[in-house]
Amino acid sequence: MNPNRSLHKLLRVIFSEVLMEYFDISGWHDDSSKIEVWLDEKNYMERFDYKSGTVISSGFIDEKVIQEFPLRGKPVYLHVRHRRWYDKATGEPFSYTYDDLAAEGTKLTPEFVSFLKEED
């Protein structure tokens, strides 16, 4: 059994599909009160931007902290950094958005919000 493949399967159970598809885990910290995971957007641009040939990666924007399902009785906080892109043709910076990261108006994952609503 390939340990990397097993780890990847486990992470897909714990984290949403969009996180596993578009972000890399850049760090984590676990203590007695919480679990924190840092995620950086992968350096992949959308096909349209790639084909234009004018878009380059330009660092990251400020991180967003999103609360995920608790694990082992501890709150889980995701520190998510989106990549900043720069279009040399227009002179405009931009970032891709992923609607599935946090429920609208919250700092909670959509799955966690759904779970909390069911508990009421």
C-alpha cells in the first residue's frame, strides 16, 4: 500500500473536494485546544488565463480563517491563502474564488453550517 495514496484518501474524507483539488497543505498545528491547518492555493491558472499568455502569479492575498468540523473534540481552523494573479495585458490583479469554501455570510464551511442547522 502506498502511504502517500492512503494519506491523500484520508484527507479527502476530512476536507472538502475543493480544498483537495485547488489547495496544498502548507502547514498544521495541533495542541490541546485546537487544530489549525494552513492551505495555499496551488499555482495552477484557469485554462483561459493560461492560453492568454499574459497572466502571472503574483504572491498571495491575505489569508481567510474558516472553521471546519471539529476533529477529536477540538475545533479545526483552516487558514486559506488565495493566490494573487496579475494580467500583464490589462494591468489588473485578480484572484480566483471558490464558492464552496465558506458559507455565505459566515466563516464556516458549508458542510459545517448544514450540520449545525440539522442540530437545531
